[in-house]
Amino acid sequence: MKKLFTLLFLVISILCQGQINHYNDLFDLNLKGKPKSIKEISIFPLNDFTNPKYKIYLNSTVKQMLTIDEYHFDSMGLISKEYHKNIYDTIGRWIDSKTNKLIHYKDSIILVGLFPNGQEAWKEKRYLDKSEFLNCKIHDFPNVDTLKIERDRNNRIIKSYDHIIGPDSQTIVKLTNKYNSNGDILTQISYKRHFGLMYGNSPSIKEMVTDFKYIYDNKNNWILRTAINDNKIYEITQREILYD
């Protein structure tokens, strides 16, 4: 009887584990040491504030010009709560996944956003490859967003294709990444195309090659990142990390 109980417990454990995927957000952010949260504060080169070419910055506060991204993680390493603010959205907004429904399958993860009354507000499906890492994400409402990912043999993202469909415009973003020895992006080639009713017959296209340099903490997570484009500093990002 004891052997039968042990065997039954082992089978149940294996079945339960089959519903927990290897993929998590900590991996794709290359975060080590299981941090509870990170906060990234970015700003363009400081000498732009005094450049006559950018007169609009002269009357702006530093706080207005910051881009802020903050992420909190659950016990499985998935983002449970996040905040985003940029120079076009000076207030910013929180997204809390605690009110969402998360369903794990062997080949996918379904995330359902709920209204306070429990009705479905939006749905996102994350498709996983044979190694159970994200290779496609489809999000609907208010914008339809389709993200496709190509990974290397170490499961790092080497190419991505993001197509966002809004009410009166569409955006396509293509990224190609090369990594340093610590697993962080060393060089990124980006292609962005904005088109649709808002742009008429003149779509906006921007291509850029960006190199990154980092300063790391004692857990090998970067805490300062400098983005360089055409031998000039393009953006400076400071990261605050809270560990368990």
C-alpha cells in the first residue's frame, strides 16, 4: 500500500510539473539572483538640455523628460505588476496582473485581463517552442499586438518582429540582437515603420544600430546602461534592483 501511495504521489507530481513552463520573464531580462522587482529610469544625453536645437527641453523639468519602467515578479519569475511612463505620458500607468487569470499549458500560457465585475477585458496568448520558451505572443484590445521571436541555442532572443495595430495607425518593429559574455545585449539593429491613416502616403521609417555598455552589481545584473549610436551617447539608463 505504501509503494502504491508513493507511486501515485510521483505520478501526480510529474503531471503537475508539466503545467509549469521553463519560460519566465526573469530569463528574458537576463536577471540573476531572483530579484523581487526592478526599476529602470532612462534619460537622453544631458547635453541635449542645453542644445539650442532642442529648445523644447529648456523649459522642461528633468522629471518630465524621464522614461520609467518598473517590474515586480511573482514566485515563478513572471511579471506580476508593472509601471510605464515616458515623455509623452508624464503621469504613467500601473498594470497589475493580480486581477488577471493565468492558465498554463505545455505549449502556451494564456493571460486573461478581468474587469472588477469579473468579465473578460482582454486576452493574451503566449505560444512556447519545444523547449518551452516564448516564441510568439498575441494580444488583443485595445490594440492588436503580435510579437514573433527567434532564439539561439541558448534560448536568447536574437530576432523579434512586433506588429502593433492601433485605431488609425500601425507599427512594425524588427530587432536583431548580439550578446556580450554576460548575456546582455551588446549590439542591437532596429527597424521601425509607422504607417496608416495618421501617416497618409508618407510612412515614418527609422533604422538604427545601437551599442550598449554596462556597469554591473555583485550578482552580475547591470545597474547602469549606456546606449551609443553613431559614436554618440543616445540614452542613459539607471536600474534599481530589489532582491529577496
